[in-house]
Amino acid sequence: MKKFLTMSRRVGAVLIDLSGTIHVDDAVIPGSIEALKRLRATDIKIKFVTNTTKESKRKLHERLSRIGFDIEKEEIFTSLTAARQLIDKRNLRPYMLIADAAKEEFNDLPSENLNSVLVGLAPEKFDYEHLTAAFKYILEGAPLIAIHKARYYKRSDGLALGPGAFVAGLEYSTGCKAEAVGKPEASFFRSALEDLGCDPSEAVMIGDDARDDVGGAMQTGLHGILVKTGKYRVGDEDLIDPKPSYVAEDFASAVDYIIESFVAKQ
């Protein structure tokens, strides 16, 4: 098993991915509920960080509660939250390619004189007419904001194409470069840790995406644990540099490693 090479003696905070790490749709990844309870029994701070854009934070919290997780809404930091912060900061009025279930995060935004394009995971919007409308706004000078650029994600029926392919298509056709706000952007991880008052060197990210979860976190200064659930595919740990600090079979194994290796020795 791989061990941390330069792990801080203290683990002050753990950032936990959601979809693919502790659940897939309405199915709990075995052992995750119990593992979360074990982690909460320590003095380690916890925040759940997700690129999920197919539903609002409120609906996501309701889903997690319904399937058995004891998680407070305030413990969840989403890429939708980061996107809304950017929109408000820059006074943007976006043409939105996002799922209807996520739109409540943006309900109060103006719907006229649109001056930007916002793209999330929106399978029902990724058709020719919607993408062409976005294309025209960008050609007129509207910035392209990608809530995230994931290549694919895990559904109950297997892997599915992520929004990254459609963002890349708009970039290709318009010659513009999208600005991403979710994982693996360093600003996303720093914002999550600011709420916890923890330095990146004393924080760990647990996720199923080698590039966006683990790679992005490690480039920001955190340590990263890759779990072999969700979207994980054999060999993913070799796709990033530096390689994951640790590779675990699942979330429960990741939590056990942190507790046994660091909490028990403090």
C-alpha cells in the first residue's frame, strides 16, 4: 500500500468529495456512513466539496440526508457556490447552460441584457440550438465561465460524459478560453479551507477523481487520497504528478488510514 511521503504530522482538516466517493446518485458507497462517524469522533475539521451542478445545494443536502448521511447544509461547499460568488463579484448576467434542478442558485439574476455564458452539467441543454446560442454570446464578447470542466462522472448506470467536452467545444469554435471555478482550481480549495481556518499543508483531500480532486488539491498544497470507487479507473493514480499521497480502496479505508496513522499518534 502507498503511504504519505511528506505528510504533515498534524491533520487539521479533511475535504471530502461527494459523488463517487461516499455515494453514487441515491446509493451509499458501502461503509461510508460509518466511516464518516469515525472521522467526526476526532477533532479533525470536515468540509464536503463537490463539483456537482446537476442540483442545487439544498437538493443535494436533502438527497444526502435521505440516504442516511448526517451532514449539515453549511458543511457543503459546491462549485455552484463558487460560480455565484464570481457572478456577483463581476456583476455578470449569464446565459446559463445548467440543469433546471440547479437554477434556484441563480433565480434572482437578471434574464435580460445577458453578458456572459455559464456552463455546468446540463444534459438536457447540450443540444445544437442551446450551444449555438452560447456560441453567439461568446462571439459578441461574453466571457465563458465553466462551473467545472470534468471529463466524465459516475452515474448509477456507469460513466457518463461530463461538461468538459462541451466547454472544450465552445472554446474551439470561439477561440476563447473558459474560466473554471470548481475543482481543480486552487481558488476553490483555498476558499473551502478558509472557512475551516486550516493551512493547505495540514489538510487532506479525499476523492475519486485523480486529476480534479487529488491532483488539484495537491497542486494547491494539500495532501491527496485517491479512492478506488466512483469514476476511478485502474491506473488513474499514474496520470498525475505528483502522484496521490495515498491510494485507498474506498472512503472507509481512507478514513481508517488517517485515524490510524495520524490521529492515534497525536
